[in-house]
Amino acid sequence: MSERPTFSPFWHRVRALRPRLRPHVQITRQHYRGRRWHVVHDPATNQFYRLNPIAHEFVGLLDGRRTVEEAWNLTLERHADSAPTQQEALQLIGQLYNANLLSIDVTPEVEQLLRRGRERVKRKAIGQVVGIMYFKIRLFNPDAIISAVEPILRPILNRWGFLAWLAFMLFAVSRLIPHQEELFSSARNAIAPANWGWLSVVFIVTKAIHELGHGVILKRFGRQVPECGMMLLVLFPAPYVDASGAWALSNKWQRIAVGGGGMIFELFVAAAAALVWVATLHTDGSLVHQLAYNAMFIASISTVLFNANPLMRFDGYYMLSDLIEVPNLMQRSQNMLKHYFKVHAYGLKREHPPTNSPSERWILNVYGVGSLAYRIFLFITITLHVMGIAFAIGLLLAIWTAAMWFILPIGKFVHWIAASPNLADKRARAVAVSLLMGGVVFTAIGVVPMPDHRRAIGVVESRSTSGIYVATDGFVREVLVRPGDRVRAGDVLVRMESPDLVERIAITRANVERLDSLLRQATQREPTTRDSIASQLASVRDQLAYWLDKQERLRIVSPHDGVVVGNDPALLIGAFLREGEGICEIVDDSDLRIVATLGQHENSWAVKAARGELDVHTEVRFVSRAPVRMPATIDEFIEAGQSALPHAALGYGGGGTIQTRSDDRQGRLATSKQFEMRLTPEPAREGAWTGVPGERVRLRFTLADKPLAAQWADRLHKLVQGRVTL
């Protein structure tokens, strides 16, 4: 444990004060990880503060009659080294005073030292500006509404109600399972621009129900909900309620129930909407059917991706914090990372870690790194998304957020380096280490060349592909192949039969025999009619040959060697097929290649690579066989962008990554122009490649080494260029 200095040079300013807790302050006992804690709550301002047992005892001794020094000396006598130091006691008094939990008659000098709570409003406003992506607007007190709803739902707000909810959710899922194909295909219509209006309305309604769930369960446990309003979540309105009263609940499972209450209510809405959607499947296109899908889509997707995500300060974060019994998880994890930095980089010896528990330290380390990485990821993805919709707003949002999340903290860091009293004897080292680390980062990002990798998704296809079609109307009698079977040229694939054709052939043969008999009689008895009968006989024989040829075509054969792919012909047994209808495909798997698609932001280097003006190393990896990788050569790059994809497997519907149009049933029309690239793996040139037509592959293109800063700038420029809508 690092050394804790007992005395503070500012102690003389507060030693004679006689503070006391305000009369209306409430204190609740809680337990975290086997230790007792006390939560101090001011109902007037809804402020909370957590104290350990020794700090709680120290604050309890501040009754308005004892001085701060008397209370500190008593605590020191009882707890020795475990008692708070003068500096820690001073910080505790200042924090409680700022939170409006302590009443003190102070001089202006001490007022400046403790920084009175009137700065809270200013700090709250600054917090709103910094967190512009999650801006809150208070509207009214919802206690009357929640007090009216809670008695109605009280009989089911218990463990039996939770079990009933769970059974209802399982029932709804079981009803959806038989309709998986319709469920996923309807997602295209849900995200179509024509549905955005209804989607927004459903989002606000379901989120209002979500927030009602928090409030009702909190009310069920005897706490108040003092505030309700609208939160601009990435500039999109969403309701919210202040459920911070759950912090004062002594039972952690009650706190978890409050945190999960919103998701329980919202998922109930999703399950009910799922049943309505299934019941209205045969009325596809109706408003009720579409609204049911919207509610199911919003209430399930948003709950899983956002509310349940513990890396964001929503429901999942607070539930995780209570479950693992680590309060203030995000703030303490950030402080833990700062502690490592101060101790190991700057050599500060008197810094205290947020925790001394090994298990809690491990949790803070993992969560701190994960939340920091996710915060950067969230900033980039949200900014690019908003810029794609409205470039000017997205650009301003990016600049503002970057300033608040990165530039402002850097400014605070510089001020801390220059003025922090903790660095009094280590300032030179801190400046040198900071400059050194900044130089290392700048060199690593802006100077040192690094591999430049670009990626794409492709699909294996054959250069020789033949469709197998019906040549004559008839019924499918026998199927001799299945998809995946290897065939040779001339092998019979399908045998068909046509009773009508058999009858026509029999009649035509009878006519041939009749005319042949007449021709022999005319040759002997009436030579003048012989030529006419001979002409008729030749015509009927031609007709017979035509019908026999059509009968022969009832035997469908392979035009060349290859593998059967596509639809299963066995499903057609007994069906009547007309001429021209497709059966399957035969692909020559001995002559394969890869076709890939690239977006607008990647075509500049691809054009040069295809022309041989740029040296690019290409590597292919199969999606279904990840360990298998091989080099490839770029054969051709089609410079004209096109909406039609070379294969449905590249689109969303086929499991690919390219967004396709919602009105395209085949899933081959992309919403944006794509550029086609054709490649040949090196083993294919040597006859050793074992790819399967239709198989998806991932391609990695390695360009010339460049510094990371240059790579990021180029990609950002191309991404913005591809998303901008002026």
C-alpha cells in the first residue's frame, strides 16, 4: 500500500468548523462484496453519496457541536491507521458540502476551499454540453402517473410475475420459430425510408413504456421518481425517467430489478407484438401488421444492443455494477487507469488506488480498457452515420464531440501537469515522460510505415456455367442427381414423360403406316397418284421425327462435365413443367475464379492494381474454412459501378455484407453502386484448388506500407465521401 500522509497544510482552515448533516438527509445501509457501506441521500436535490463504515462514523460525529478536529481525533483513536487522513477528511467534507448534504457556517476563505454547492448547476450545464449526444431536457414530475399505475400492476410485480413473463416470452419465441424466413425478410421493409415515420412513433411509444417499467418497479419498492423528460439520444428524442432512487435500496436484487424493469416491460411489448404479427401474416401490407413488426423490431433490437449493453451507462451498466457489487464502475475504472499512469509513468508514490481488493482491481482494469475502446468506437460509428444522413450536422457533431471527449481532457491534462501540487517534486519527470510518450505515439502513427490492408468479400464462381432447362412439356418421372453430384457430359439428369406426346407419336406412326400402304398400292395400280401420296408420306415422317426428337428431349442430359448446383431436382418429381422452365445448373468446377465487389471508396487503388500500376499482394480465406488461405492474382476490374451483384451470397439476404434493395426478391440489387473484381487463386492455376462454386471468401489486399495516420486519413476521406448527402 502506498504511503498516506496524515496531515494536510489546509487543515487549519476547517479544524474549528462545526458541521452537521442536514435534517432531511436519509442514510441507507448497503453491502458490497461482503463490506458494509452507507448511502447518503438528499431527497430535495436527489443527490447520493456513498460512505464506508469509518467515513460514516466520522460524518456521524459531526453533529453541529463537535469541531471537525474533535471528530477526526475520535475517529483516529478508534481506528488508528484505518481512519481517514486530514486530507481525506477535508475531501469528504468538501464533497458532502458540494452535494448539499452538510450544513456549515463558513468564512469566505473556507467557502473557496470547499467550493460551495452553487457550482452544481454550472457543472450540470457543462456536463450537458459535453454530453451533447445524450442531452436531457426535464419536463415534469411523473409521480402521480406512476402512483396510479403501480397498484394495478402490483399483483404481478413479484417472482411469480417474472416467471409468468418468462413463460410468455418463450411462448412468443416458439410462435416465431416456424416463420423465421418471413421474420428476417421483413427487416428490409422495416428499415426502408417509407417506414421511418412509423418507426419513429413506435420507438418513442415503446421507450415510454420502457421508462414506465423503471418507475413502476421503483415505486413498488417504496421510492420516488422525481423527474421525467426527453433525452436527445444522438439528436433523436427518447423519453427518460430519473430512477436514481434505486441507489438507496439496501437489497441489490431490488436495484437489479429496477434496472431491468424497463427491458422487462419493453420485451413484453415485443412479445405481444410478435403474436399480433404472426396472427396478421396473411394480411401482409396492412398497417396493423407493419406496426406490430415495428414494435417487435424496436423493442427487441434496441433493448439488446443498447439498454442491455454494460459498456454504455444504460440499464445493463447499472445491473452489472450491482450484480458484481462494484459501485461507480465506470468512474472508478477510469480512475484505476489514471492511477496506473500516475504511479508507473510519473513515479508518484502517494497516489491511492480506487480499490485495494485484488478481485475488484481486476474487474476495474478489464472494464476500464473495454469501455475506453468502446467509447472511441462509438464516437467514430455514430459520427459517420450522422454524416451520412446530414453532412453539415454530422461534421459539427464530430467537431464538438471530439473537442469535448478528447481536446478538453487533453487541456485538463496539460493544466494538471503544469499546476498540480502532487507533481511538485516530479514535474520535470512528468513533463519529460509526457513529451516522450507523445513523441513515441506521433512517430508510431505518423512516421513509421505500417502494412496497409484493405478487405473485401467475394464468392467462388465457375467460368463455365450451364443452366438446365426443360426442353419439352411433361411430367417429371425420375431424378437421377442431387445438388453436389458430379456428372459427365451426356449423363442423364432427369427423365420426364408426356402422355400427350406418346399419343401424338402413336397417331403419327399409324399415319405413316397407312400412307406407306397407300403408296405401295398406288405404285402398282394408280401411278398418277403416287407422287401426291409420296409427298404426304414424307411430310408425316418429318412430323414423326419431330415428335420423336421431342420425346428424346424428355431425357435431360448434362451438356458438359461438372457439378450439380442450385435447386434440388428431386423436389420436382411428379410436377408438370413447361418448356423453358429451369431445373438446376451444372458448373465446371475445374475452371473456377473469384468475383468480389468493392465500394466507391476502394476503387481508386483497385483500378491501379488491375492495370499493374500498383503492387498489391492478395490473400484469399474461405468463410467456411477459416484456416485455409491462399494467394490470388487480380485478373480484371470493371471500372463501371453497377447495382446488380454477381451473386446473391454477397447481399444481406445471402449472408453477405452489402445492403440490398427492399423491393428486390432475389437479393441481388445493391442500394449503392458496386465495382466488380475478378481474381484467380494461385493454386487454381496449378490445378490444386478445391473451392466450391457459391462459397463465400474473404479477401485481404496488402498495399505498400504507409504510416497509420496517412492510412486513417485516406480511409476517413473515402468513407465520408461515400456517405455524404448534401
